[in-house]
Amino acid sequence: MTFWAYIVRCADDSYYTGHTDDLERRIGQHNLGEVAGYTQKRRPVTLMWSQEFPSRQEALAAEFQVKDWSRKKKEALFRADWAALSEAARKQPPAPRYDASTSSASTRDERGETQTPPPIIILVRPQLGENIGKAARAMLNFGLVEMRLVSPRDGWPNPTAGPAASGADIVLQNAQVYDTVADAVADCEHVYATTVRKRGVTKPVVTPEVAGTAIHTGPGRSAILFGPERSGLETDDVAVARTIITVPINPEFGSLNLAQAVILVAYEWSKGVALAQPPEVDMPVPSSQEELDGMIAQLDGMLVGAGYFFPEDRGPALRRTLRTLLTKPAWSGMEIRTLRGVLSALAGKRPRPAPIRHPNESQDPE
């Protein structure tokens, strides 16, 4: 599968950077206003640059890499002016390949407007490396790349995390380790704690959806705390947070594993950003009414011959039921012809003509 990183120019002459698995469709969505967020009120947009990548992770990394480039540097990229691009790069300190993607600091778009950074996912005293890897996989699926670990039980790095991450290496490579929750959230303006249990702490309680919206609309960086697999966050951990996130769940079985909790919260946050959508599939053109009536008449004739409409006074009601049944699907012409072929086969095979042989062709081998 192919993925693209891309830059479009908006109607107000600002630039928007994104990634997708269907470039043509994504540009169309931007122009139709179907992508919520920055471009929705800045249409139409024009594609200025795109590059193919074999994986979503590489496309996402490229998106974050070029997103914070200066306007001059982006326009050099559009022109494929490598000399100007190199000159622009020399005028600023070189950045690691994934530098932009692993920083949650606020950025400014070309109009000088501050964009709220993605939330930081903080795993507090995680126990198994596999669960850290699965949480990283959940994060990257929804565009989150900054993970912090507080006192992981088995230390860090953990060799069992990589296979479980299924390619979300960028998250694991840049994960930072802290001794305490207070240290991990020290640079964050908004701290959320995820828990399903009452901890004796009086704080606002919101759903992941409400929290995701608040993170997008509020200035400053946000952190979301997730507790150990066995027991969840302790009361002292929750006390550090300003808001509690609770997932509406079956009260008789409130048991989410770590990756499930991360993916639920990450998904609700991702609704406010432009992520790749499954490609739409064109449906076949429905059959004409004449074709449909022909199939129903053919079936009716077969059923009459089989004595299905017996007694006769049930015939009208049965025919109405069959017509209702057969007109519910949006049959295509090909589907109608196929089904009529099936009906013809069920009605009885017609003998096939014998093959025509050449007069000089021998009937039996000598």
C-alpha cells in the first residue's frame, strides 16, 4: 500500500501539511470541506507538493518534518530548487529526522495562528514491555507520537516492546523516562487522568470525546495519564491531574487493558485532525425496472409450474411478499442477469448441440 505526505496551498495563501493513503480523494475532500479543521474555511486548496512512502509511519514522519519548515523553505521544495533548499537549511540548526514529530510544542501556521499540539501519552509504572509496544501502536494509528514512561517496572528500553508495536518504532525510539508523575507533567498546562474507579478525589469527570475536543480548543500542551495494567492509577496519581477521563463502560465489567484505553482516547482526539479515511468504492449502477420485472416474471412462471401458489386464494399475497423481497436489494444489471441464469438452470438444462466435426476428421483413432 502507498502513502503520501503532502502540502496544499489554501485560499488565504497559507499552507497545510498532511498525510493520506489516497491523495486524489484527500485533496477532493479538502475542497469539498469534508476534512474538519484548518482547511475547511480556507477553500479551495491547491496541491503544491507530495511524496510517496511505503508505510504510514514514514509518511507521518515526513509530514511532521516539513510542517514546521519556513514558508521560504517550503516554496523552494515546491520548485524543486535544491540549492535554495540547502541554503535555507544551513541558516537554521539541523534537526533530527523525527524532531518535529516527537515534540509537542505549539507551532504556528503561515498566518501566525497558534496550533494546539497533540497530547502527550504518559504510562505510569507500566508492567509489561508488550503492553508499552501495543500502546505505541495504538498511538501512532491516530497520529500521536510522544510517549513518556514513569518508572517502568522492567526498565527501559524493553526488548519485548518492539515486536508488539508492529512498526510504531518512532514512538518507542523517542519515549522519555521519568521517575515521578510530577516530573513527567511538569511542562504541561493540562493534565488528564484516566480511571474508571472513584478515587476519593473531587475533580471534573469527562468522556474521551469531551477531552479530545477540549485539547483541540485549549491553548498549551496536554498530558494524559494511564495507570499500571493490574491496578490503574493510584489516588496520588489522580490528584496530580486537573480532569478525570472515564470511558462509558459496562458497570458490571469495567476492565479495559492498557492499549484499549489508549486507543479509545487517541481516537476521540483524532476526530479533530485530518487522518486517512478508507477509500470509497463505487457501487454498480442499479438495474432498470424492466430487467427487475423480467426476473420476477420468470420466477413467477417457475413457481406456478411447481404448484407453489396453492391454494389459489393465497396467490396475490404471496406474489406481493415475493416482489417486496426481491425489490429490496439494489440489484445491478449483472446481478439480475446472473440470477436469471440461475433460474434458467434450475428450470431444466437444455441439451447442448453436438460438436460439428469436419467430414475428413476420423471418429476413432486408428
